[in-house]
Amino acid sequence: MRILITNDDGVNSSGIMAAKKAVEDLGMIDVVAPATQQSGIGHALTLFEPIRVTATNLPDSSEAFSVSGTPTDAVIIGIYEVTEKKPDLVISGINIGENLGKSELTTSGTIGAAMEAAVHGIPSIAVSLQVTRGDIKFHDGHVELDYRHASKILNRVAKKVIEEGLPSGVDLLNLNIPSHPSSDKIKLTRLGDRMYKIHIEKRLDPRGRPYYWIDGDPILNDENGTDVHAIKGERCACLTPISLDCTAKLDIMDGWLD
């Protein structure tokens, strides 16, 4: 088996090393990731400037490839340029900070990378670890975190995908792990409504012109059965199956155009 690992926190993130160690018993590993922090970039693709790829070494002295573009760029480079054969599985993470709810589905670079792999017909897992300090979510480089529980959960899910594949109609998995788990259980969940309540802070620059920071106040819970509730309410790892087909049921449009 060949496993491609990427992320949106950058090739020097401690999370990518944790992901590699978690699944290195399952197959050959290739690490191809953005050169720098790319959180919030979503499924963006670089089209108007060249992409540079640089060979580098991880802390365990194994080779990795640093990509000057986005997580999506890294996945495409990984699949079609770096790996000797098409990967059997793509893992995006372990992301520093949870990726929950409907809004994160399109803004998260971690999920965006997993989506890109799914577009190319490769089973993929986006995996994220909840953190309790917001200031480390966007750190560019190594962050010292306890990945032991997250690594164990990731290994279980990755092994299941390798052995059985994904169920029909499921293109990728969004796996979130609590920072202080209450058990080893993995709960199947749907996407919560949202993870943050949007807050916009307006400021003035030295010339008196306004500028804005988009921020959010975290939502501490959501309906039972959602990923937000599982992580924040139950402190339980959760797995949300995702389909690339976002088409709503066509029959609900019957008569609408008439």
C-alpha cells in the first residue's frame, strides 16, 4: 500500500510527523505538503504563478517534499509527480485545531486537500486534533502537542479504509479528535451547523482608513448527532462521511421552475 500524507499547517508541522508515525505500519509513506501555513485556504488551486517543489528532511531524517502552493497543489504534485504510483490512501493532517461543521467544509485547507484526493478517485481522510488554545492553531512550524490518542484513532480508521475501502457514496472522511477524550470511542456524526459565530472587528490604520479582522466566537455545542456536539459536548472522536456530490434531491424542485 502507498499512503500520501499532506496538510495545511506546513511541512514542518508536528502534526504531519504524528500522522506519518501513526500509519507507517500500514504501507509506504510519501509526505508532500505546503511549505508554509495555509489554514483557511480551502480548496484553492494555484494557477497564476509557478509552483516550486523542494526536497527536505523530516525530524526522523526521512524525505519529504515542500510545495510552494496550497494543500490542493501539494496533493496534485504528490499524486502525479512525486509518488512512484498512484496512492491507495491520502491523509490530510493531523491538523492543529478541529475542523467541524458545514462552514469548515469549504474553508479548511485540511479538508480541501482530502477533497482533491477524492476528486482523483483516491480514498482520503482529513484528520484534525482539537486544541484549547486558539493562538497555536495558525502557528507556522512545530507545535508540541500530545498526539498519542489522535494517532491511535487515525491508525484504526486508516486501517479500516485500506482493508475495506470506503462505502459506496462516501468519497472522504472527516475525522476529528478531542484534546481530552472521555473514551476511545469513535462516533459517526453529521456536520454541525457551524463552529463559530462570526465576529468582525473594525479598526483604523494610521491614515484613518478602516480595515477589518474577520474572527469568530466559538460555539460550545450543537445538536446531538453532530460533529460539534461529539467533540465539544461528549469529548468523543467523531467521523463524518462526506460525498463530493452536493446536489440536493432533484424532486424537491418539482414545479419550482413552473
